[in-house]
Amino acid sequence: MSTNNVDKKLLDPEFEHTPVPKEYRKKLSSVAAVWFGFPMVLTSAVIGGLITAQLGFKAGALAMLVGNLLLFVMVGLLSYDAGRSGMNFSLTAQRTFGRKGYYLISGLLSTVVIGWFALQVGLTGATMHGSFGASLLLMTVIGGVLYVAVTYVGIKALSFLGWIAAPFYILIAIIAIAMAFQSGNSDILNYHPHVSNAMSFGAAVTLVFAGFADSGTMTADFTRWAKNGREGALSTIFAFPIGNFIAELVGGIVVATGVIPNPASTGGDFMSVLAGHGPLLTVLSILFVFINLGSVGTHCLYNGAVGWSHMTGKKMRPITVIIGVVGLIVAVSGIYNHFFNWLVLLGVIIPPIGAIIIMDRLVFSKKQSANLVSWRPMSFIVWILSAAIALYCNYFAPHLSVAVVGLVSAAIFYAIGNLFVKGDSDTNAGMKKAV
């Protein structure tokens, strides 16, 4: 089957349970569009504004850059592996954590991203209500239904949405920045925080990383469609550092102008800057809310649907509808109010998982076998130890970057463990020999 014939179909097979065949692989621009439009959204601007309000503009921008470079290293390596293998996150996790063990890992991340989907749906309603006075409940429901519909189409719709979301974000961001400079302070480089308990530089880096710790770890769901490992890794550059850094920096710039009343809590949400400036800008702003928050929501829902479809043995599209309804119910319940705590949790427990997969698949890569073991205890031990150290630092050394601590700890523990666990750990015989 040719690639051209494949691309003419509206609903492609999603290959929930097998690697993506070569004839279904996408060109670099299509895979890159999926990742480019994902982080260039209002949520990233909120995070950038929160960091700027806490650290000031210069230190805040540096923390955003460092966090995004860290994301590129992890997501890029995972995407390289996905591009060369064609396997989604669940298939990859089976190799690292075991045929049964992967249920814990994939189940955790696939559930977490449903929470992120619910967060975007809730943020859609809250933004429309706060900026335009629309019904909170109605806008939340409309957003949820639209995002489920787009995700139902599959990876092709996500790529198309990326081509729209990123340029639209740049257009609206330029307008918002211009208005902020007109009514606020243009000397943004000398903006200093006005809070008494500012976060540390390390905590800011963790906040940037945590924003995409889950979907970044599950990047294989997107980049398995790349033609090879090289293109899989290259596609992530458009997200980290380019797309996400630009999106976060926009929020930081708007906060630094002083036009947002309470940036320490609302961050760089610049929708209030755009409100009340004529019908044309109002219409553009409304479209912006749904397209950009929908970009994040659909990607997260896709991650969750692919993960749960593999674990349940079902097709992706029916699972999309089921978990989409669950996410909508959660959104209506008000999960948006727990935004910051959610990010802190992700920054502690998720990063080590990506490091473990990288060490297992790329650094200490072993011959793959169709006969997977049920459990790979070492991977779980490394995860528990590294997450515990990260959690300890979160409470007793908050000036450090918890994300970096988790990544480095996992890499070190896995390297040490690999000295003691020998043999082909991908086969039952190898596991018996090792333990």
C-alpha cells in the first residue's frame, strides 16, 4: 500500500497493538506539526507567567530555556527510539517493565494525561467565562465535545490541528504583546518579582519540565509515525525548545509589562488583555481559546486513548469516547483549581520513567525478543528509588530541580543495577538466569 493512498483516508488504522508499518509512516513535517502545535498554547503562557512573576524576567527566561532543553534531551531520545521501532509507549514499556509490569506504568501515565485533558477542558470554560462572561458550564461542555471529536479522527487530525494552532498562537501573541506594551511597562528586562516567597531557579526548571513530563514520556504515541529514528528525534525540536519556549516566553513578557493584576496566581494568561477591543478581536480570541487549548486537550486524550486501548485490547476510537466523557465529568468538577499541585506531582514521579526507558532501550540495549517476561523488577526498583530521592528533594531541598534529580538518579541507579542483573532480560530464560 502506498503512502499516498494511505494519506487519502480520513480514518487511518491507529496500530494500537502493533508497530506502525513503514507504508503508514508520515513525513517529517507531519510528525513535527503534531509536536509543534502541542506546547504552543495558552497553558504554556500561564506557566511562563508564573515563573516570571516569581523570578523576574531574565532569570525566568533562563529557567524556561533550561527546562525546555532538558525536555528536548529526554523526549528527543525517546522519540529516536520510537521512530526506529514504530512502537507506541505501551509496546515500549512492555520491553522495559515487563508484559504485566507495564500495566502499572502505562496505566499511571494514561490516567494522568486524562487528567490533563480534563484540565484543558476546564481551562476552556474558565477562560471563556472570565474573559468574555460566557456560561462556565456550557463552554466547558462544548470544549470537551469538540476535543473528543478531533481526537476520534486520530493522528492525522492532530497533525492538521498543529498546523493551525501554532501560527494562530503567534498571531494572537503578537497582538497581546503589542497591547501590553501600549498600556504597560516596556522595560521588561528589568522586571523583578514582587512576591515574598519566590520559587527557586531549580523549582522553575521543574515546573517547565513537569508541564510535559507525562506526554513527553509518552512521545512514542506520536513519533512512532516518523519514518526513522532520526526524523523522530528531529520532530521534537519544534516543540522543545522552540514551540514551548516561545509560548512560555510570551506569558513572561506580558507579565513583565505589569498589565496582569495578579500574575503570581494567574500566570501569563493574556486573554484579559485581548478582551473588550472590538468584535473582530473578540471572535479571534474565542477561536484562539478553543483551538489552542484544544491542541493540548486532544494530544493528551490521544495519549490516554492509545494507552488504554492497548491495555484493554480494544480499538482506540471507542476508548477515546469513553475516557473523553470521564475527562469532561472531571473538568466540570473543577480540577483546574488544583493546577499547580498537579504539576508538582508530575515533576516528582514521572521523569524517572523516561530515564529508565532511555537507559534500557538506548544505553544498555539488549536483543529484543517476542517472548517478553512478565515483570522486570529492576526497572521498578530504580523507579521507586529515584522517585523517592526526588520527593525527598522536593520537601527538604526545594532549591534543586526535582526533575533533574529524578532523571539523573534513575540513570545512575539503572547503570548500577545493570552491573548486577546480567543476561537477556527480555526472555524468560534470561530473567531466571539474572535473578
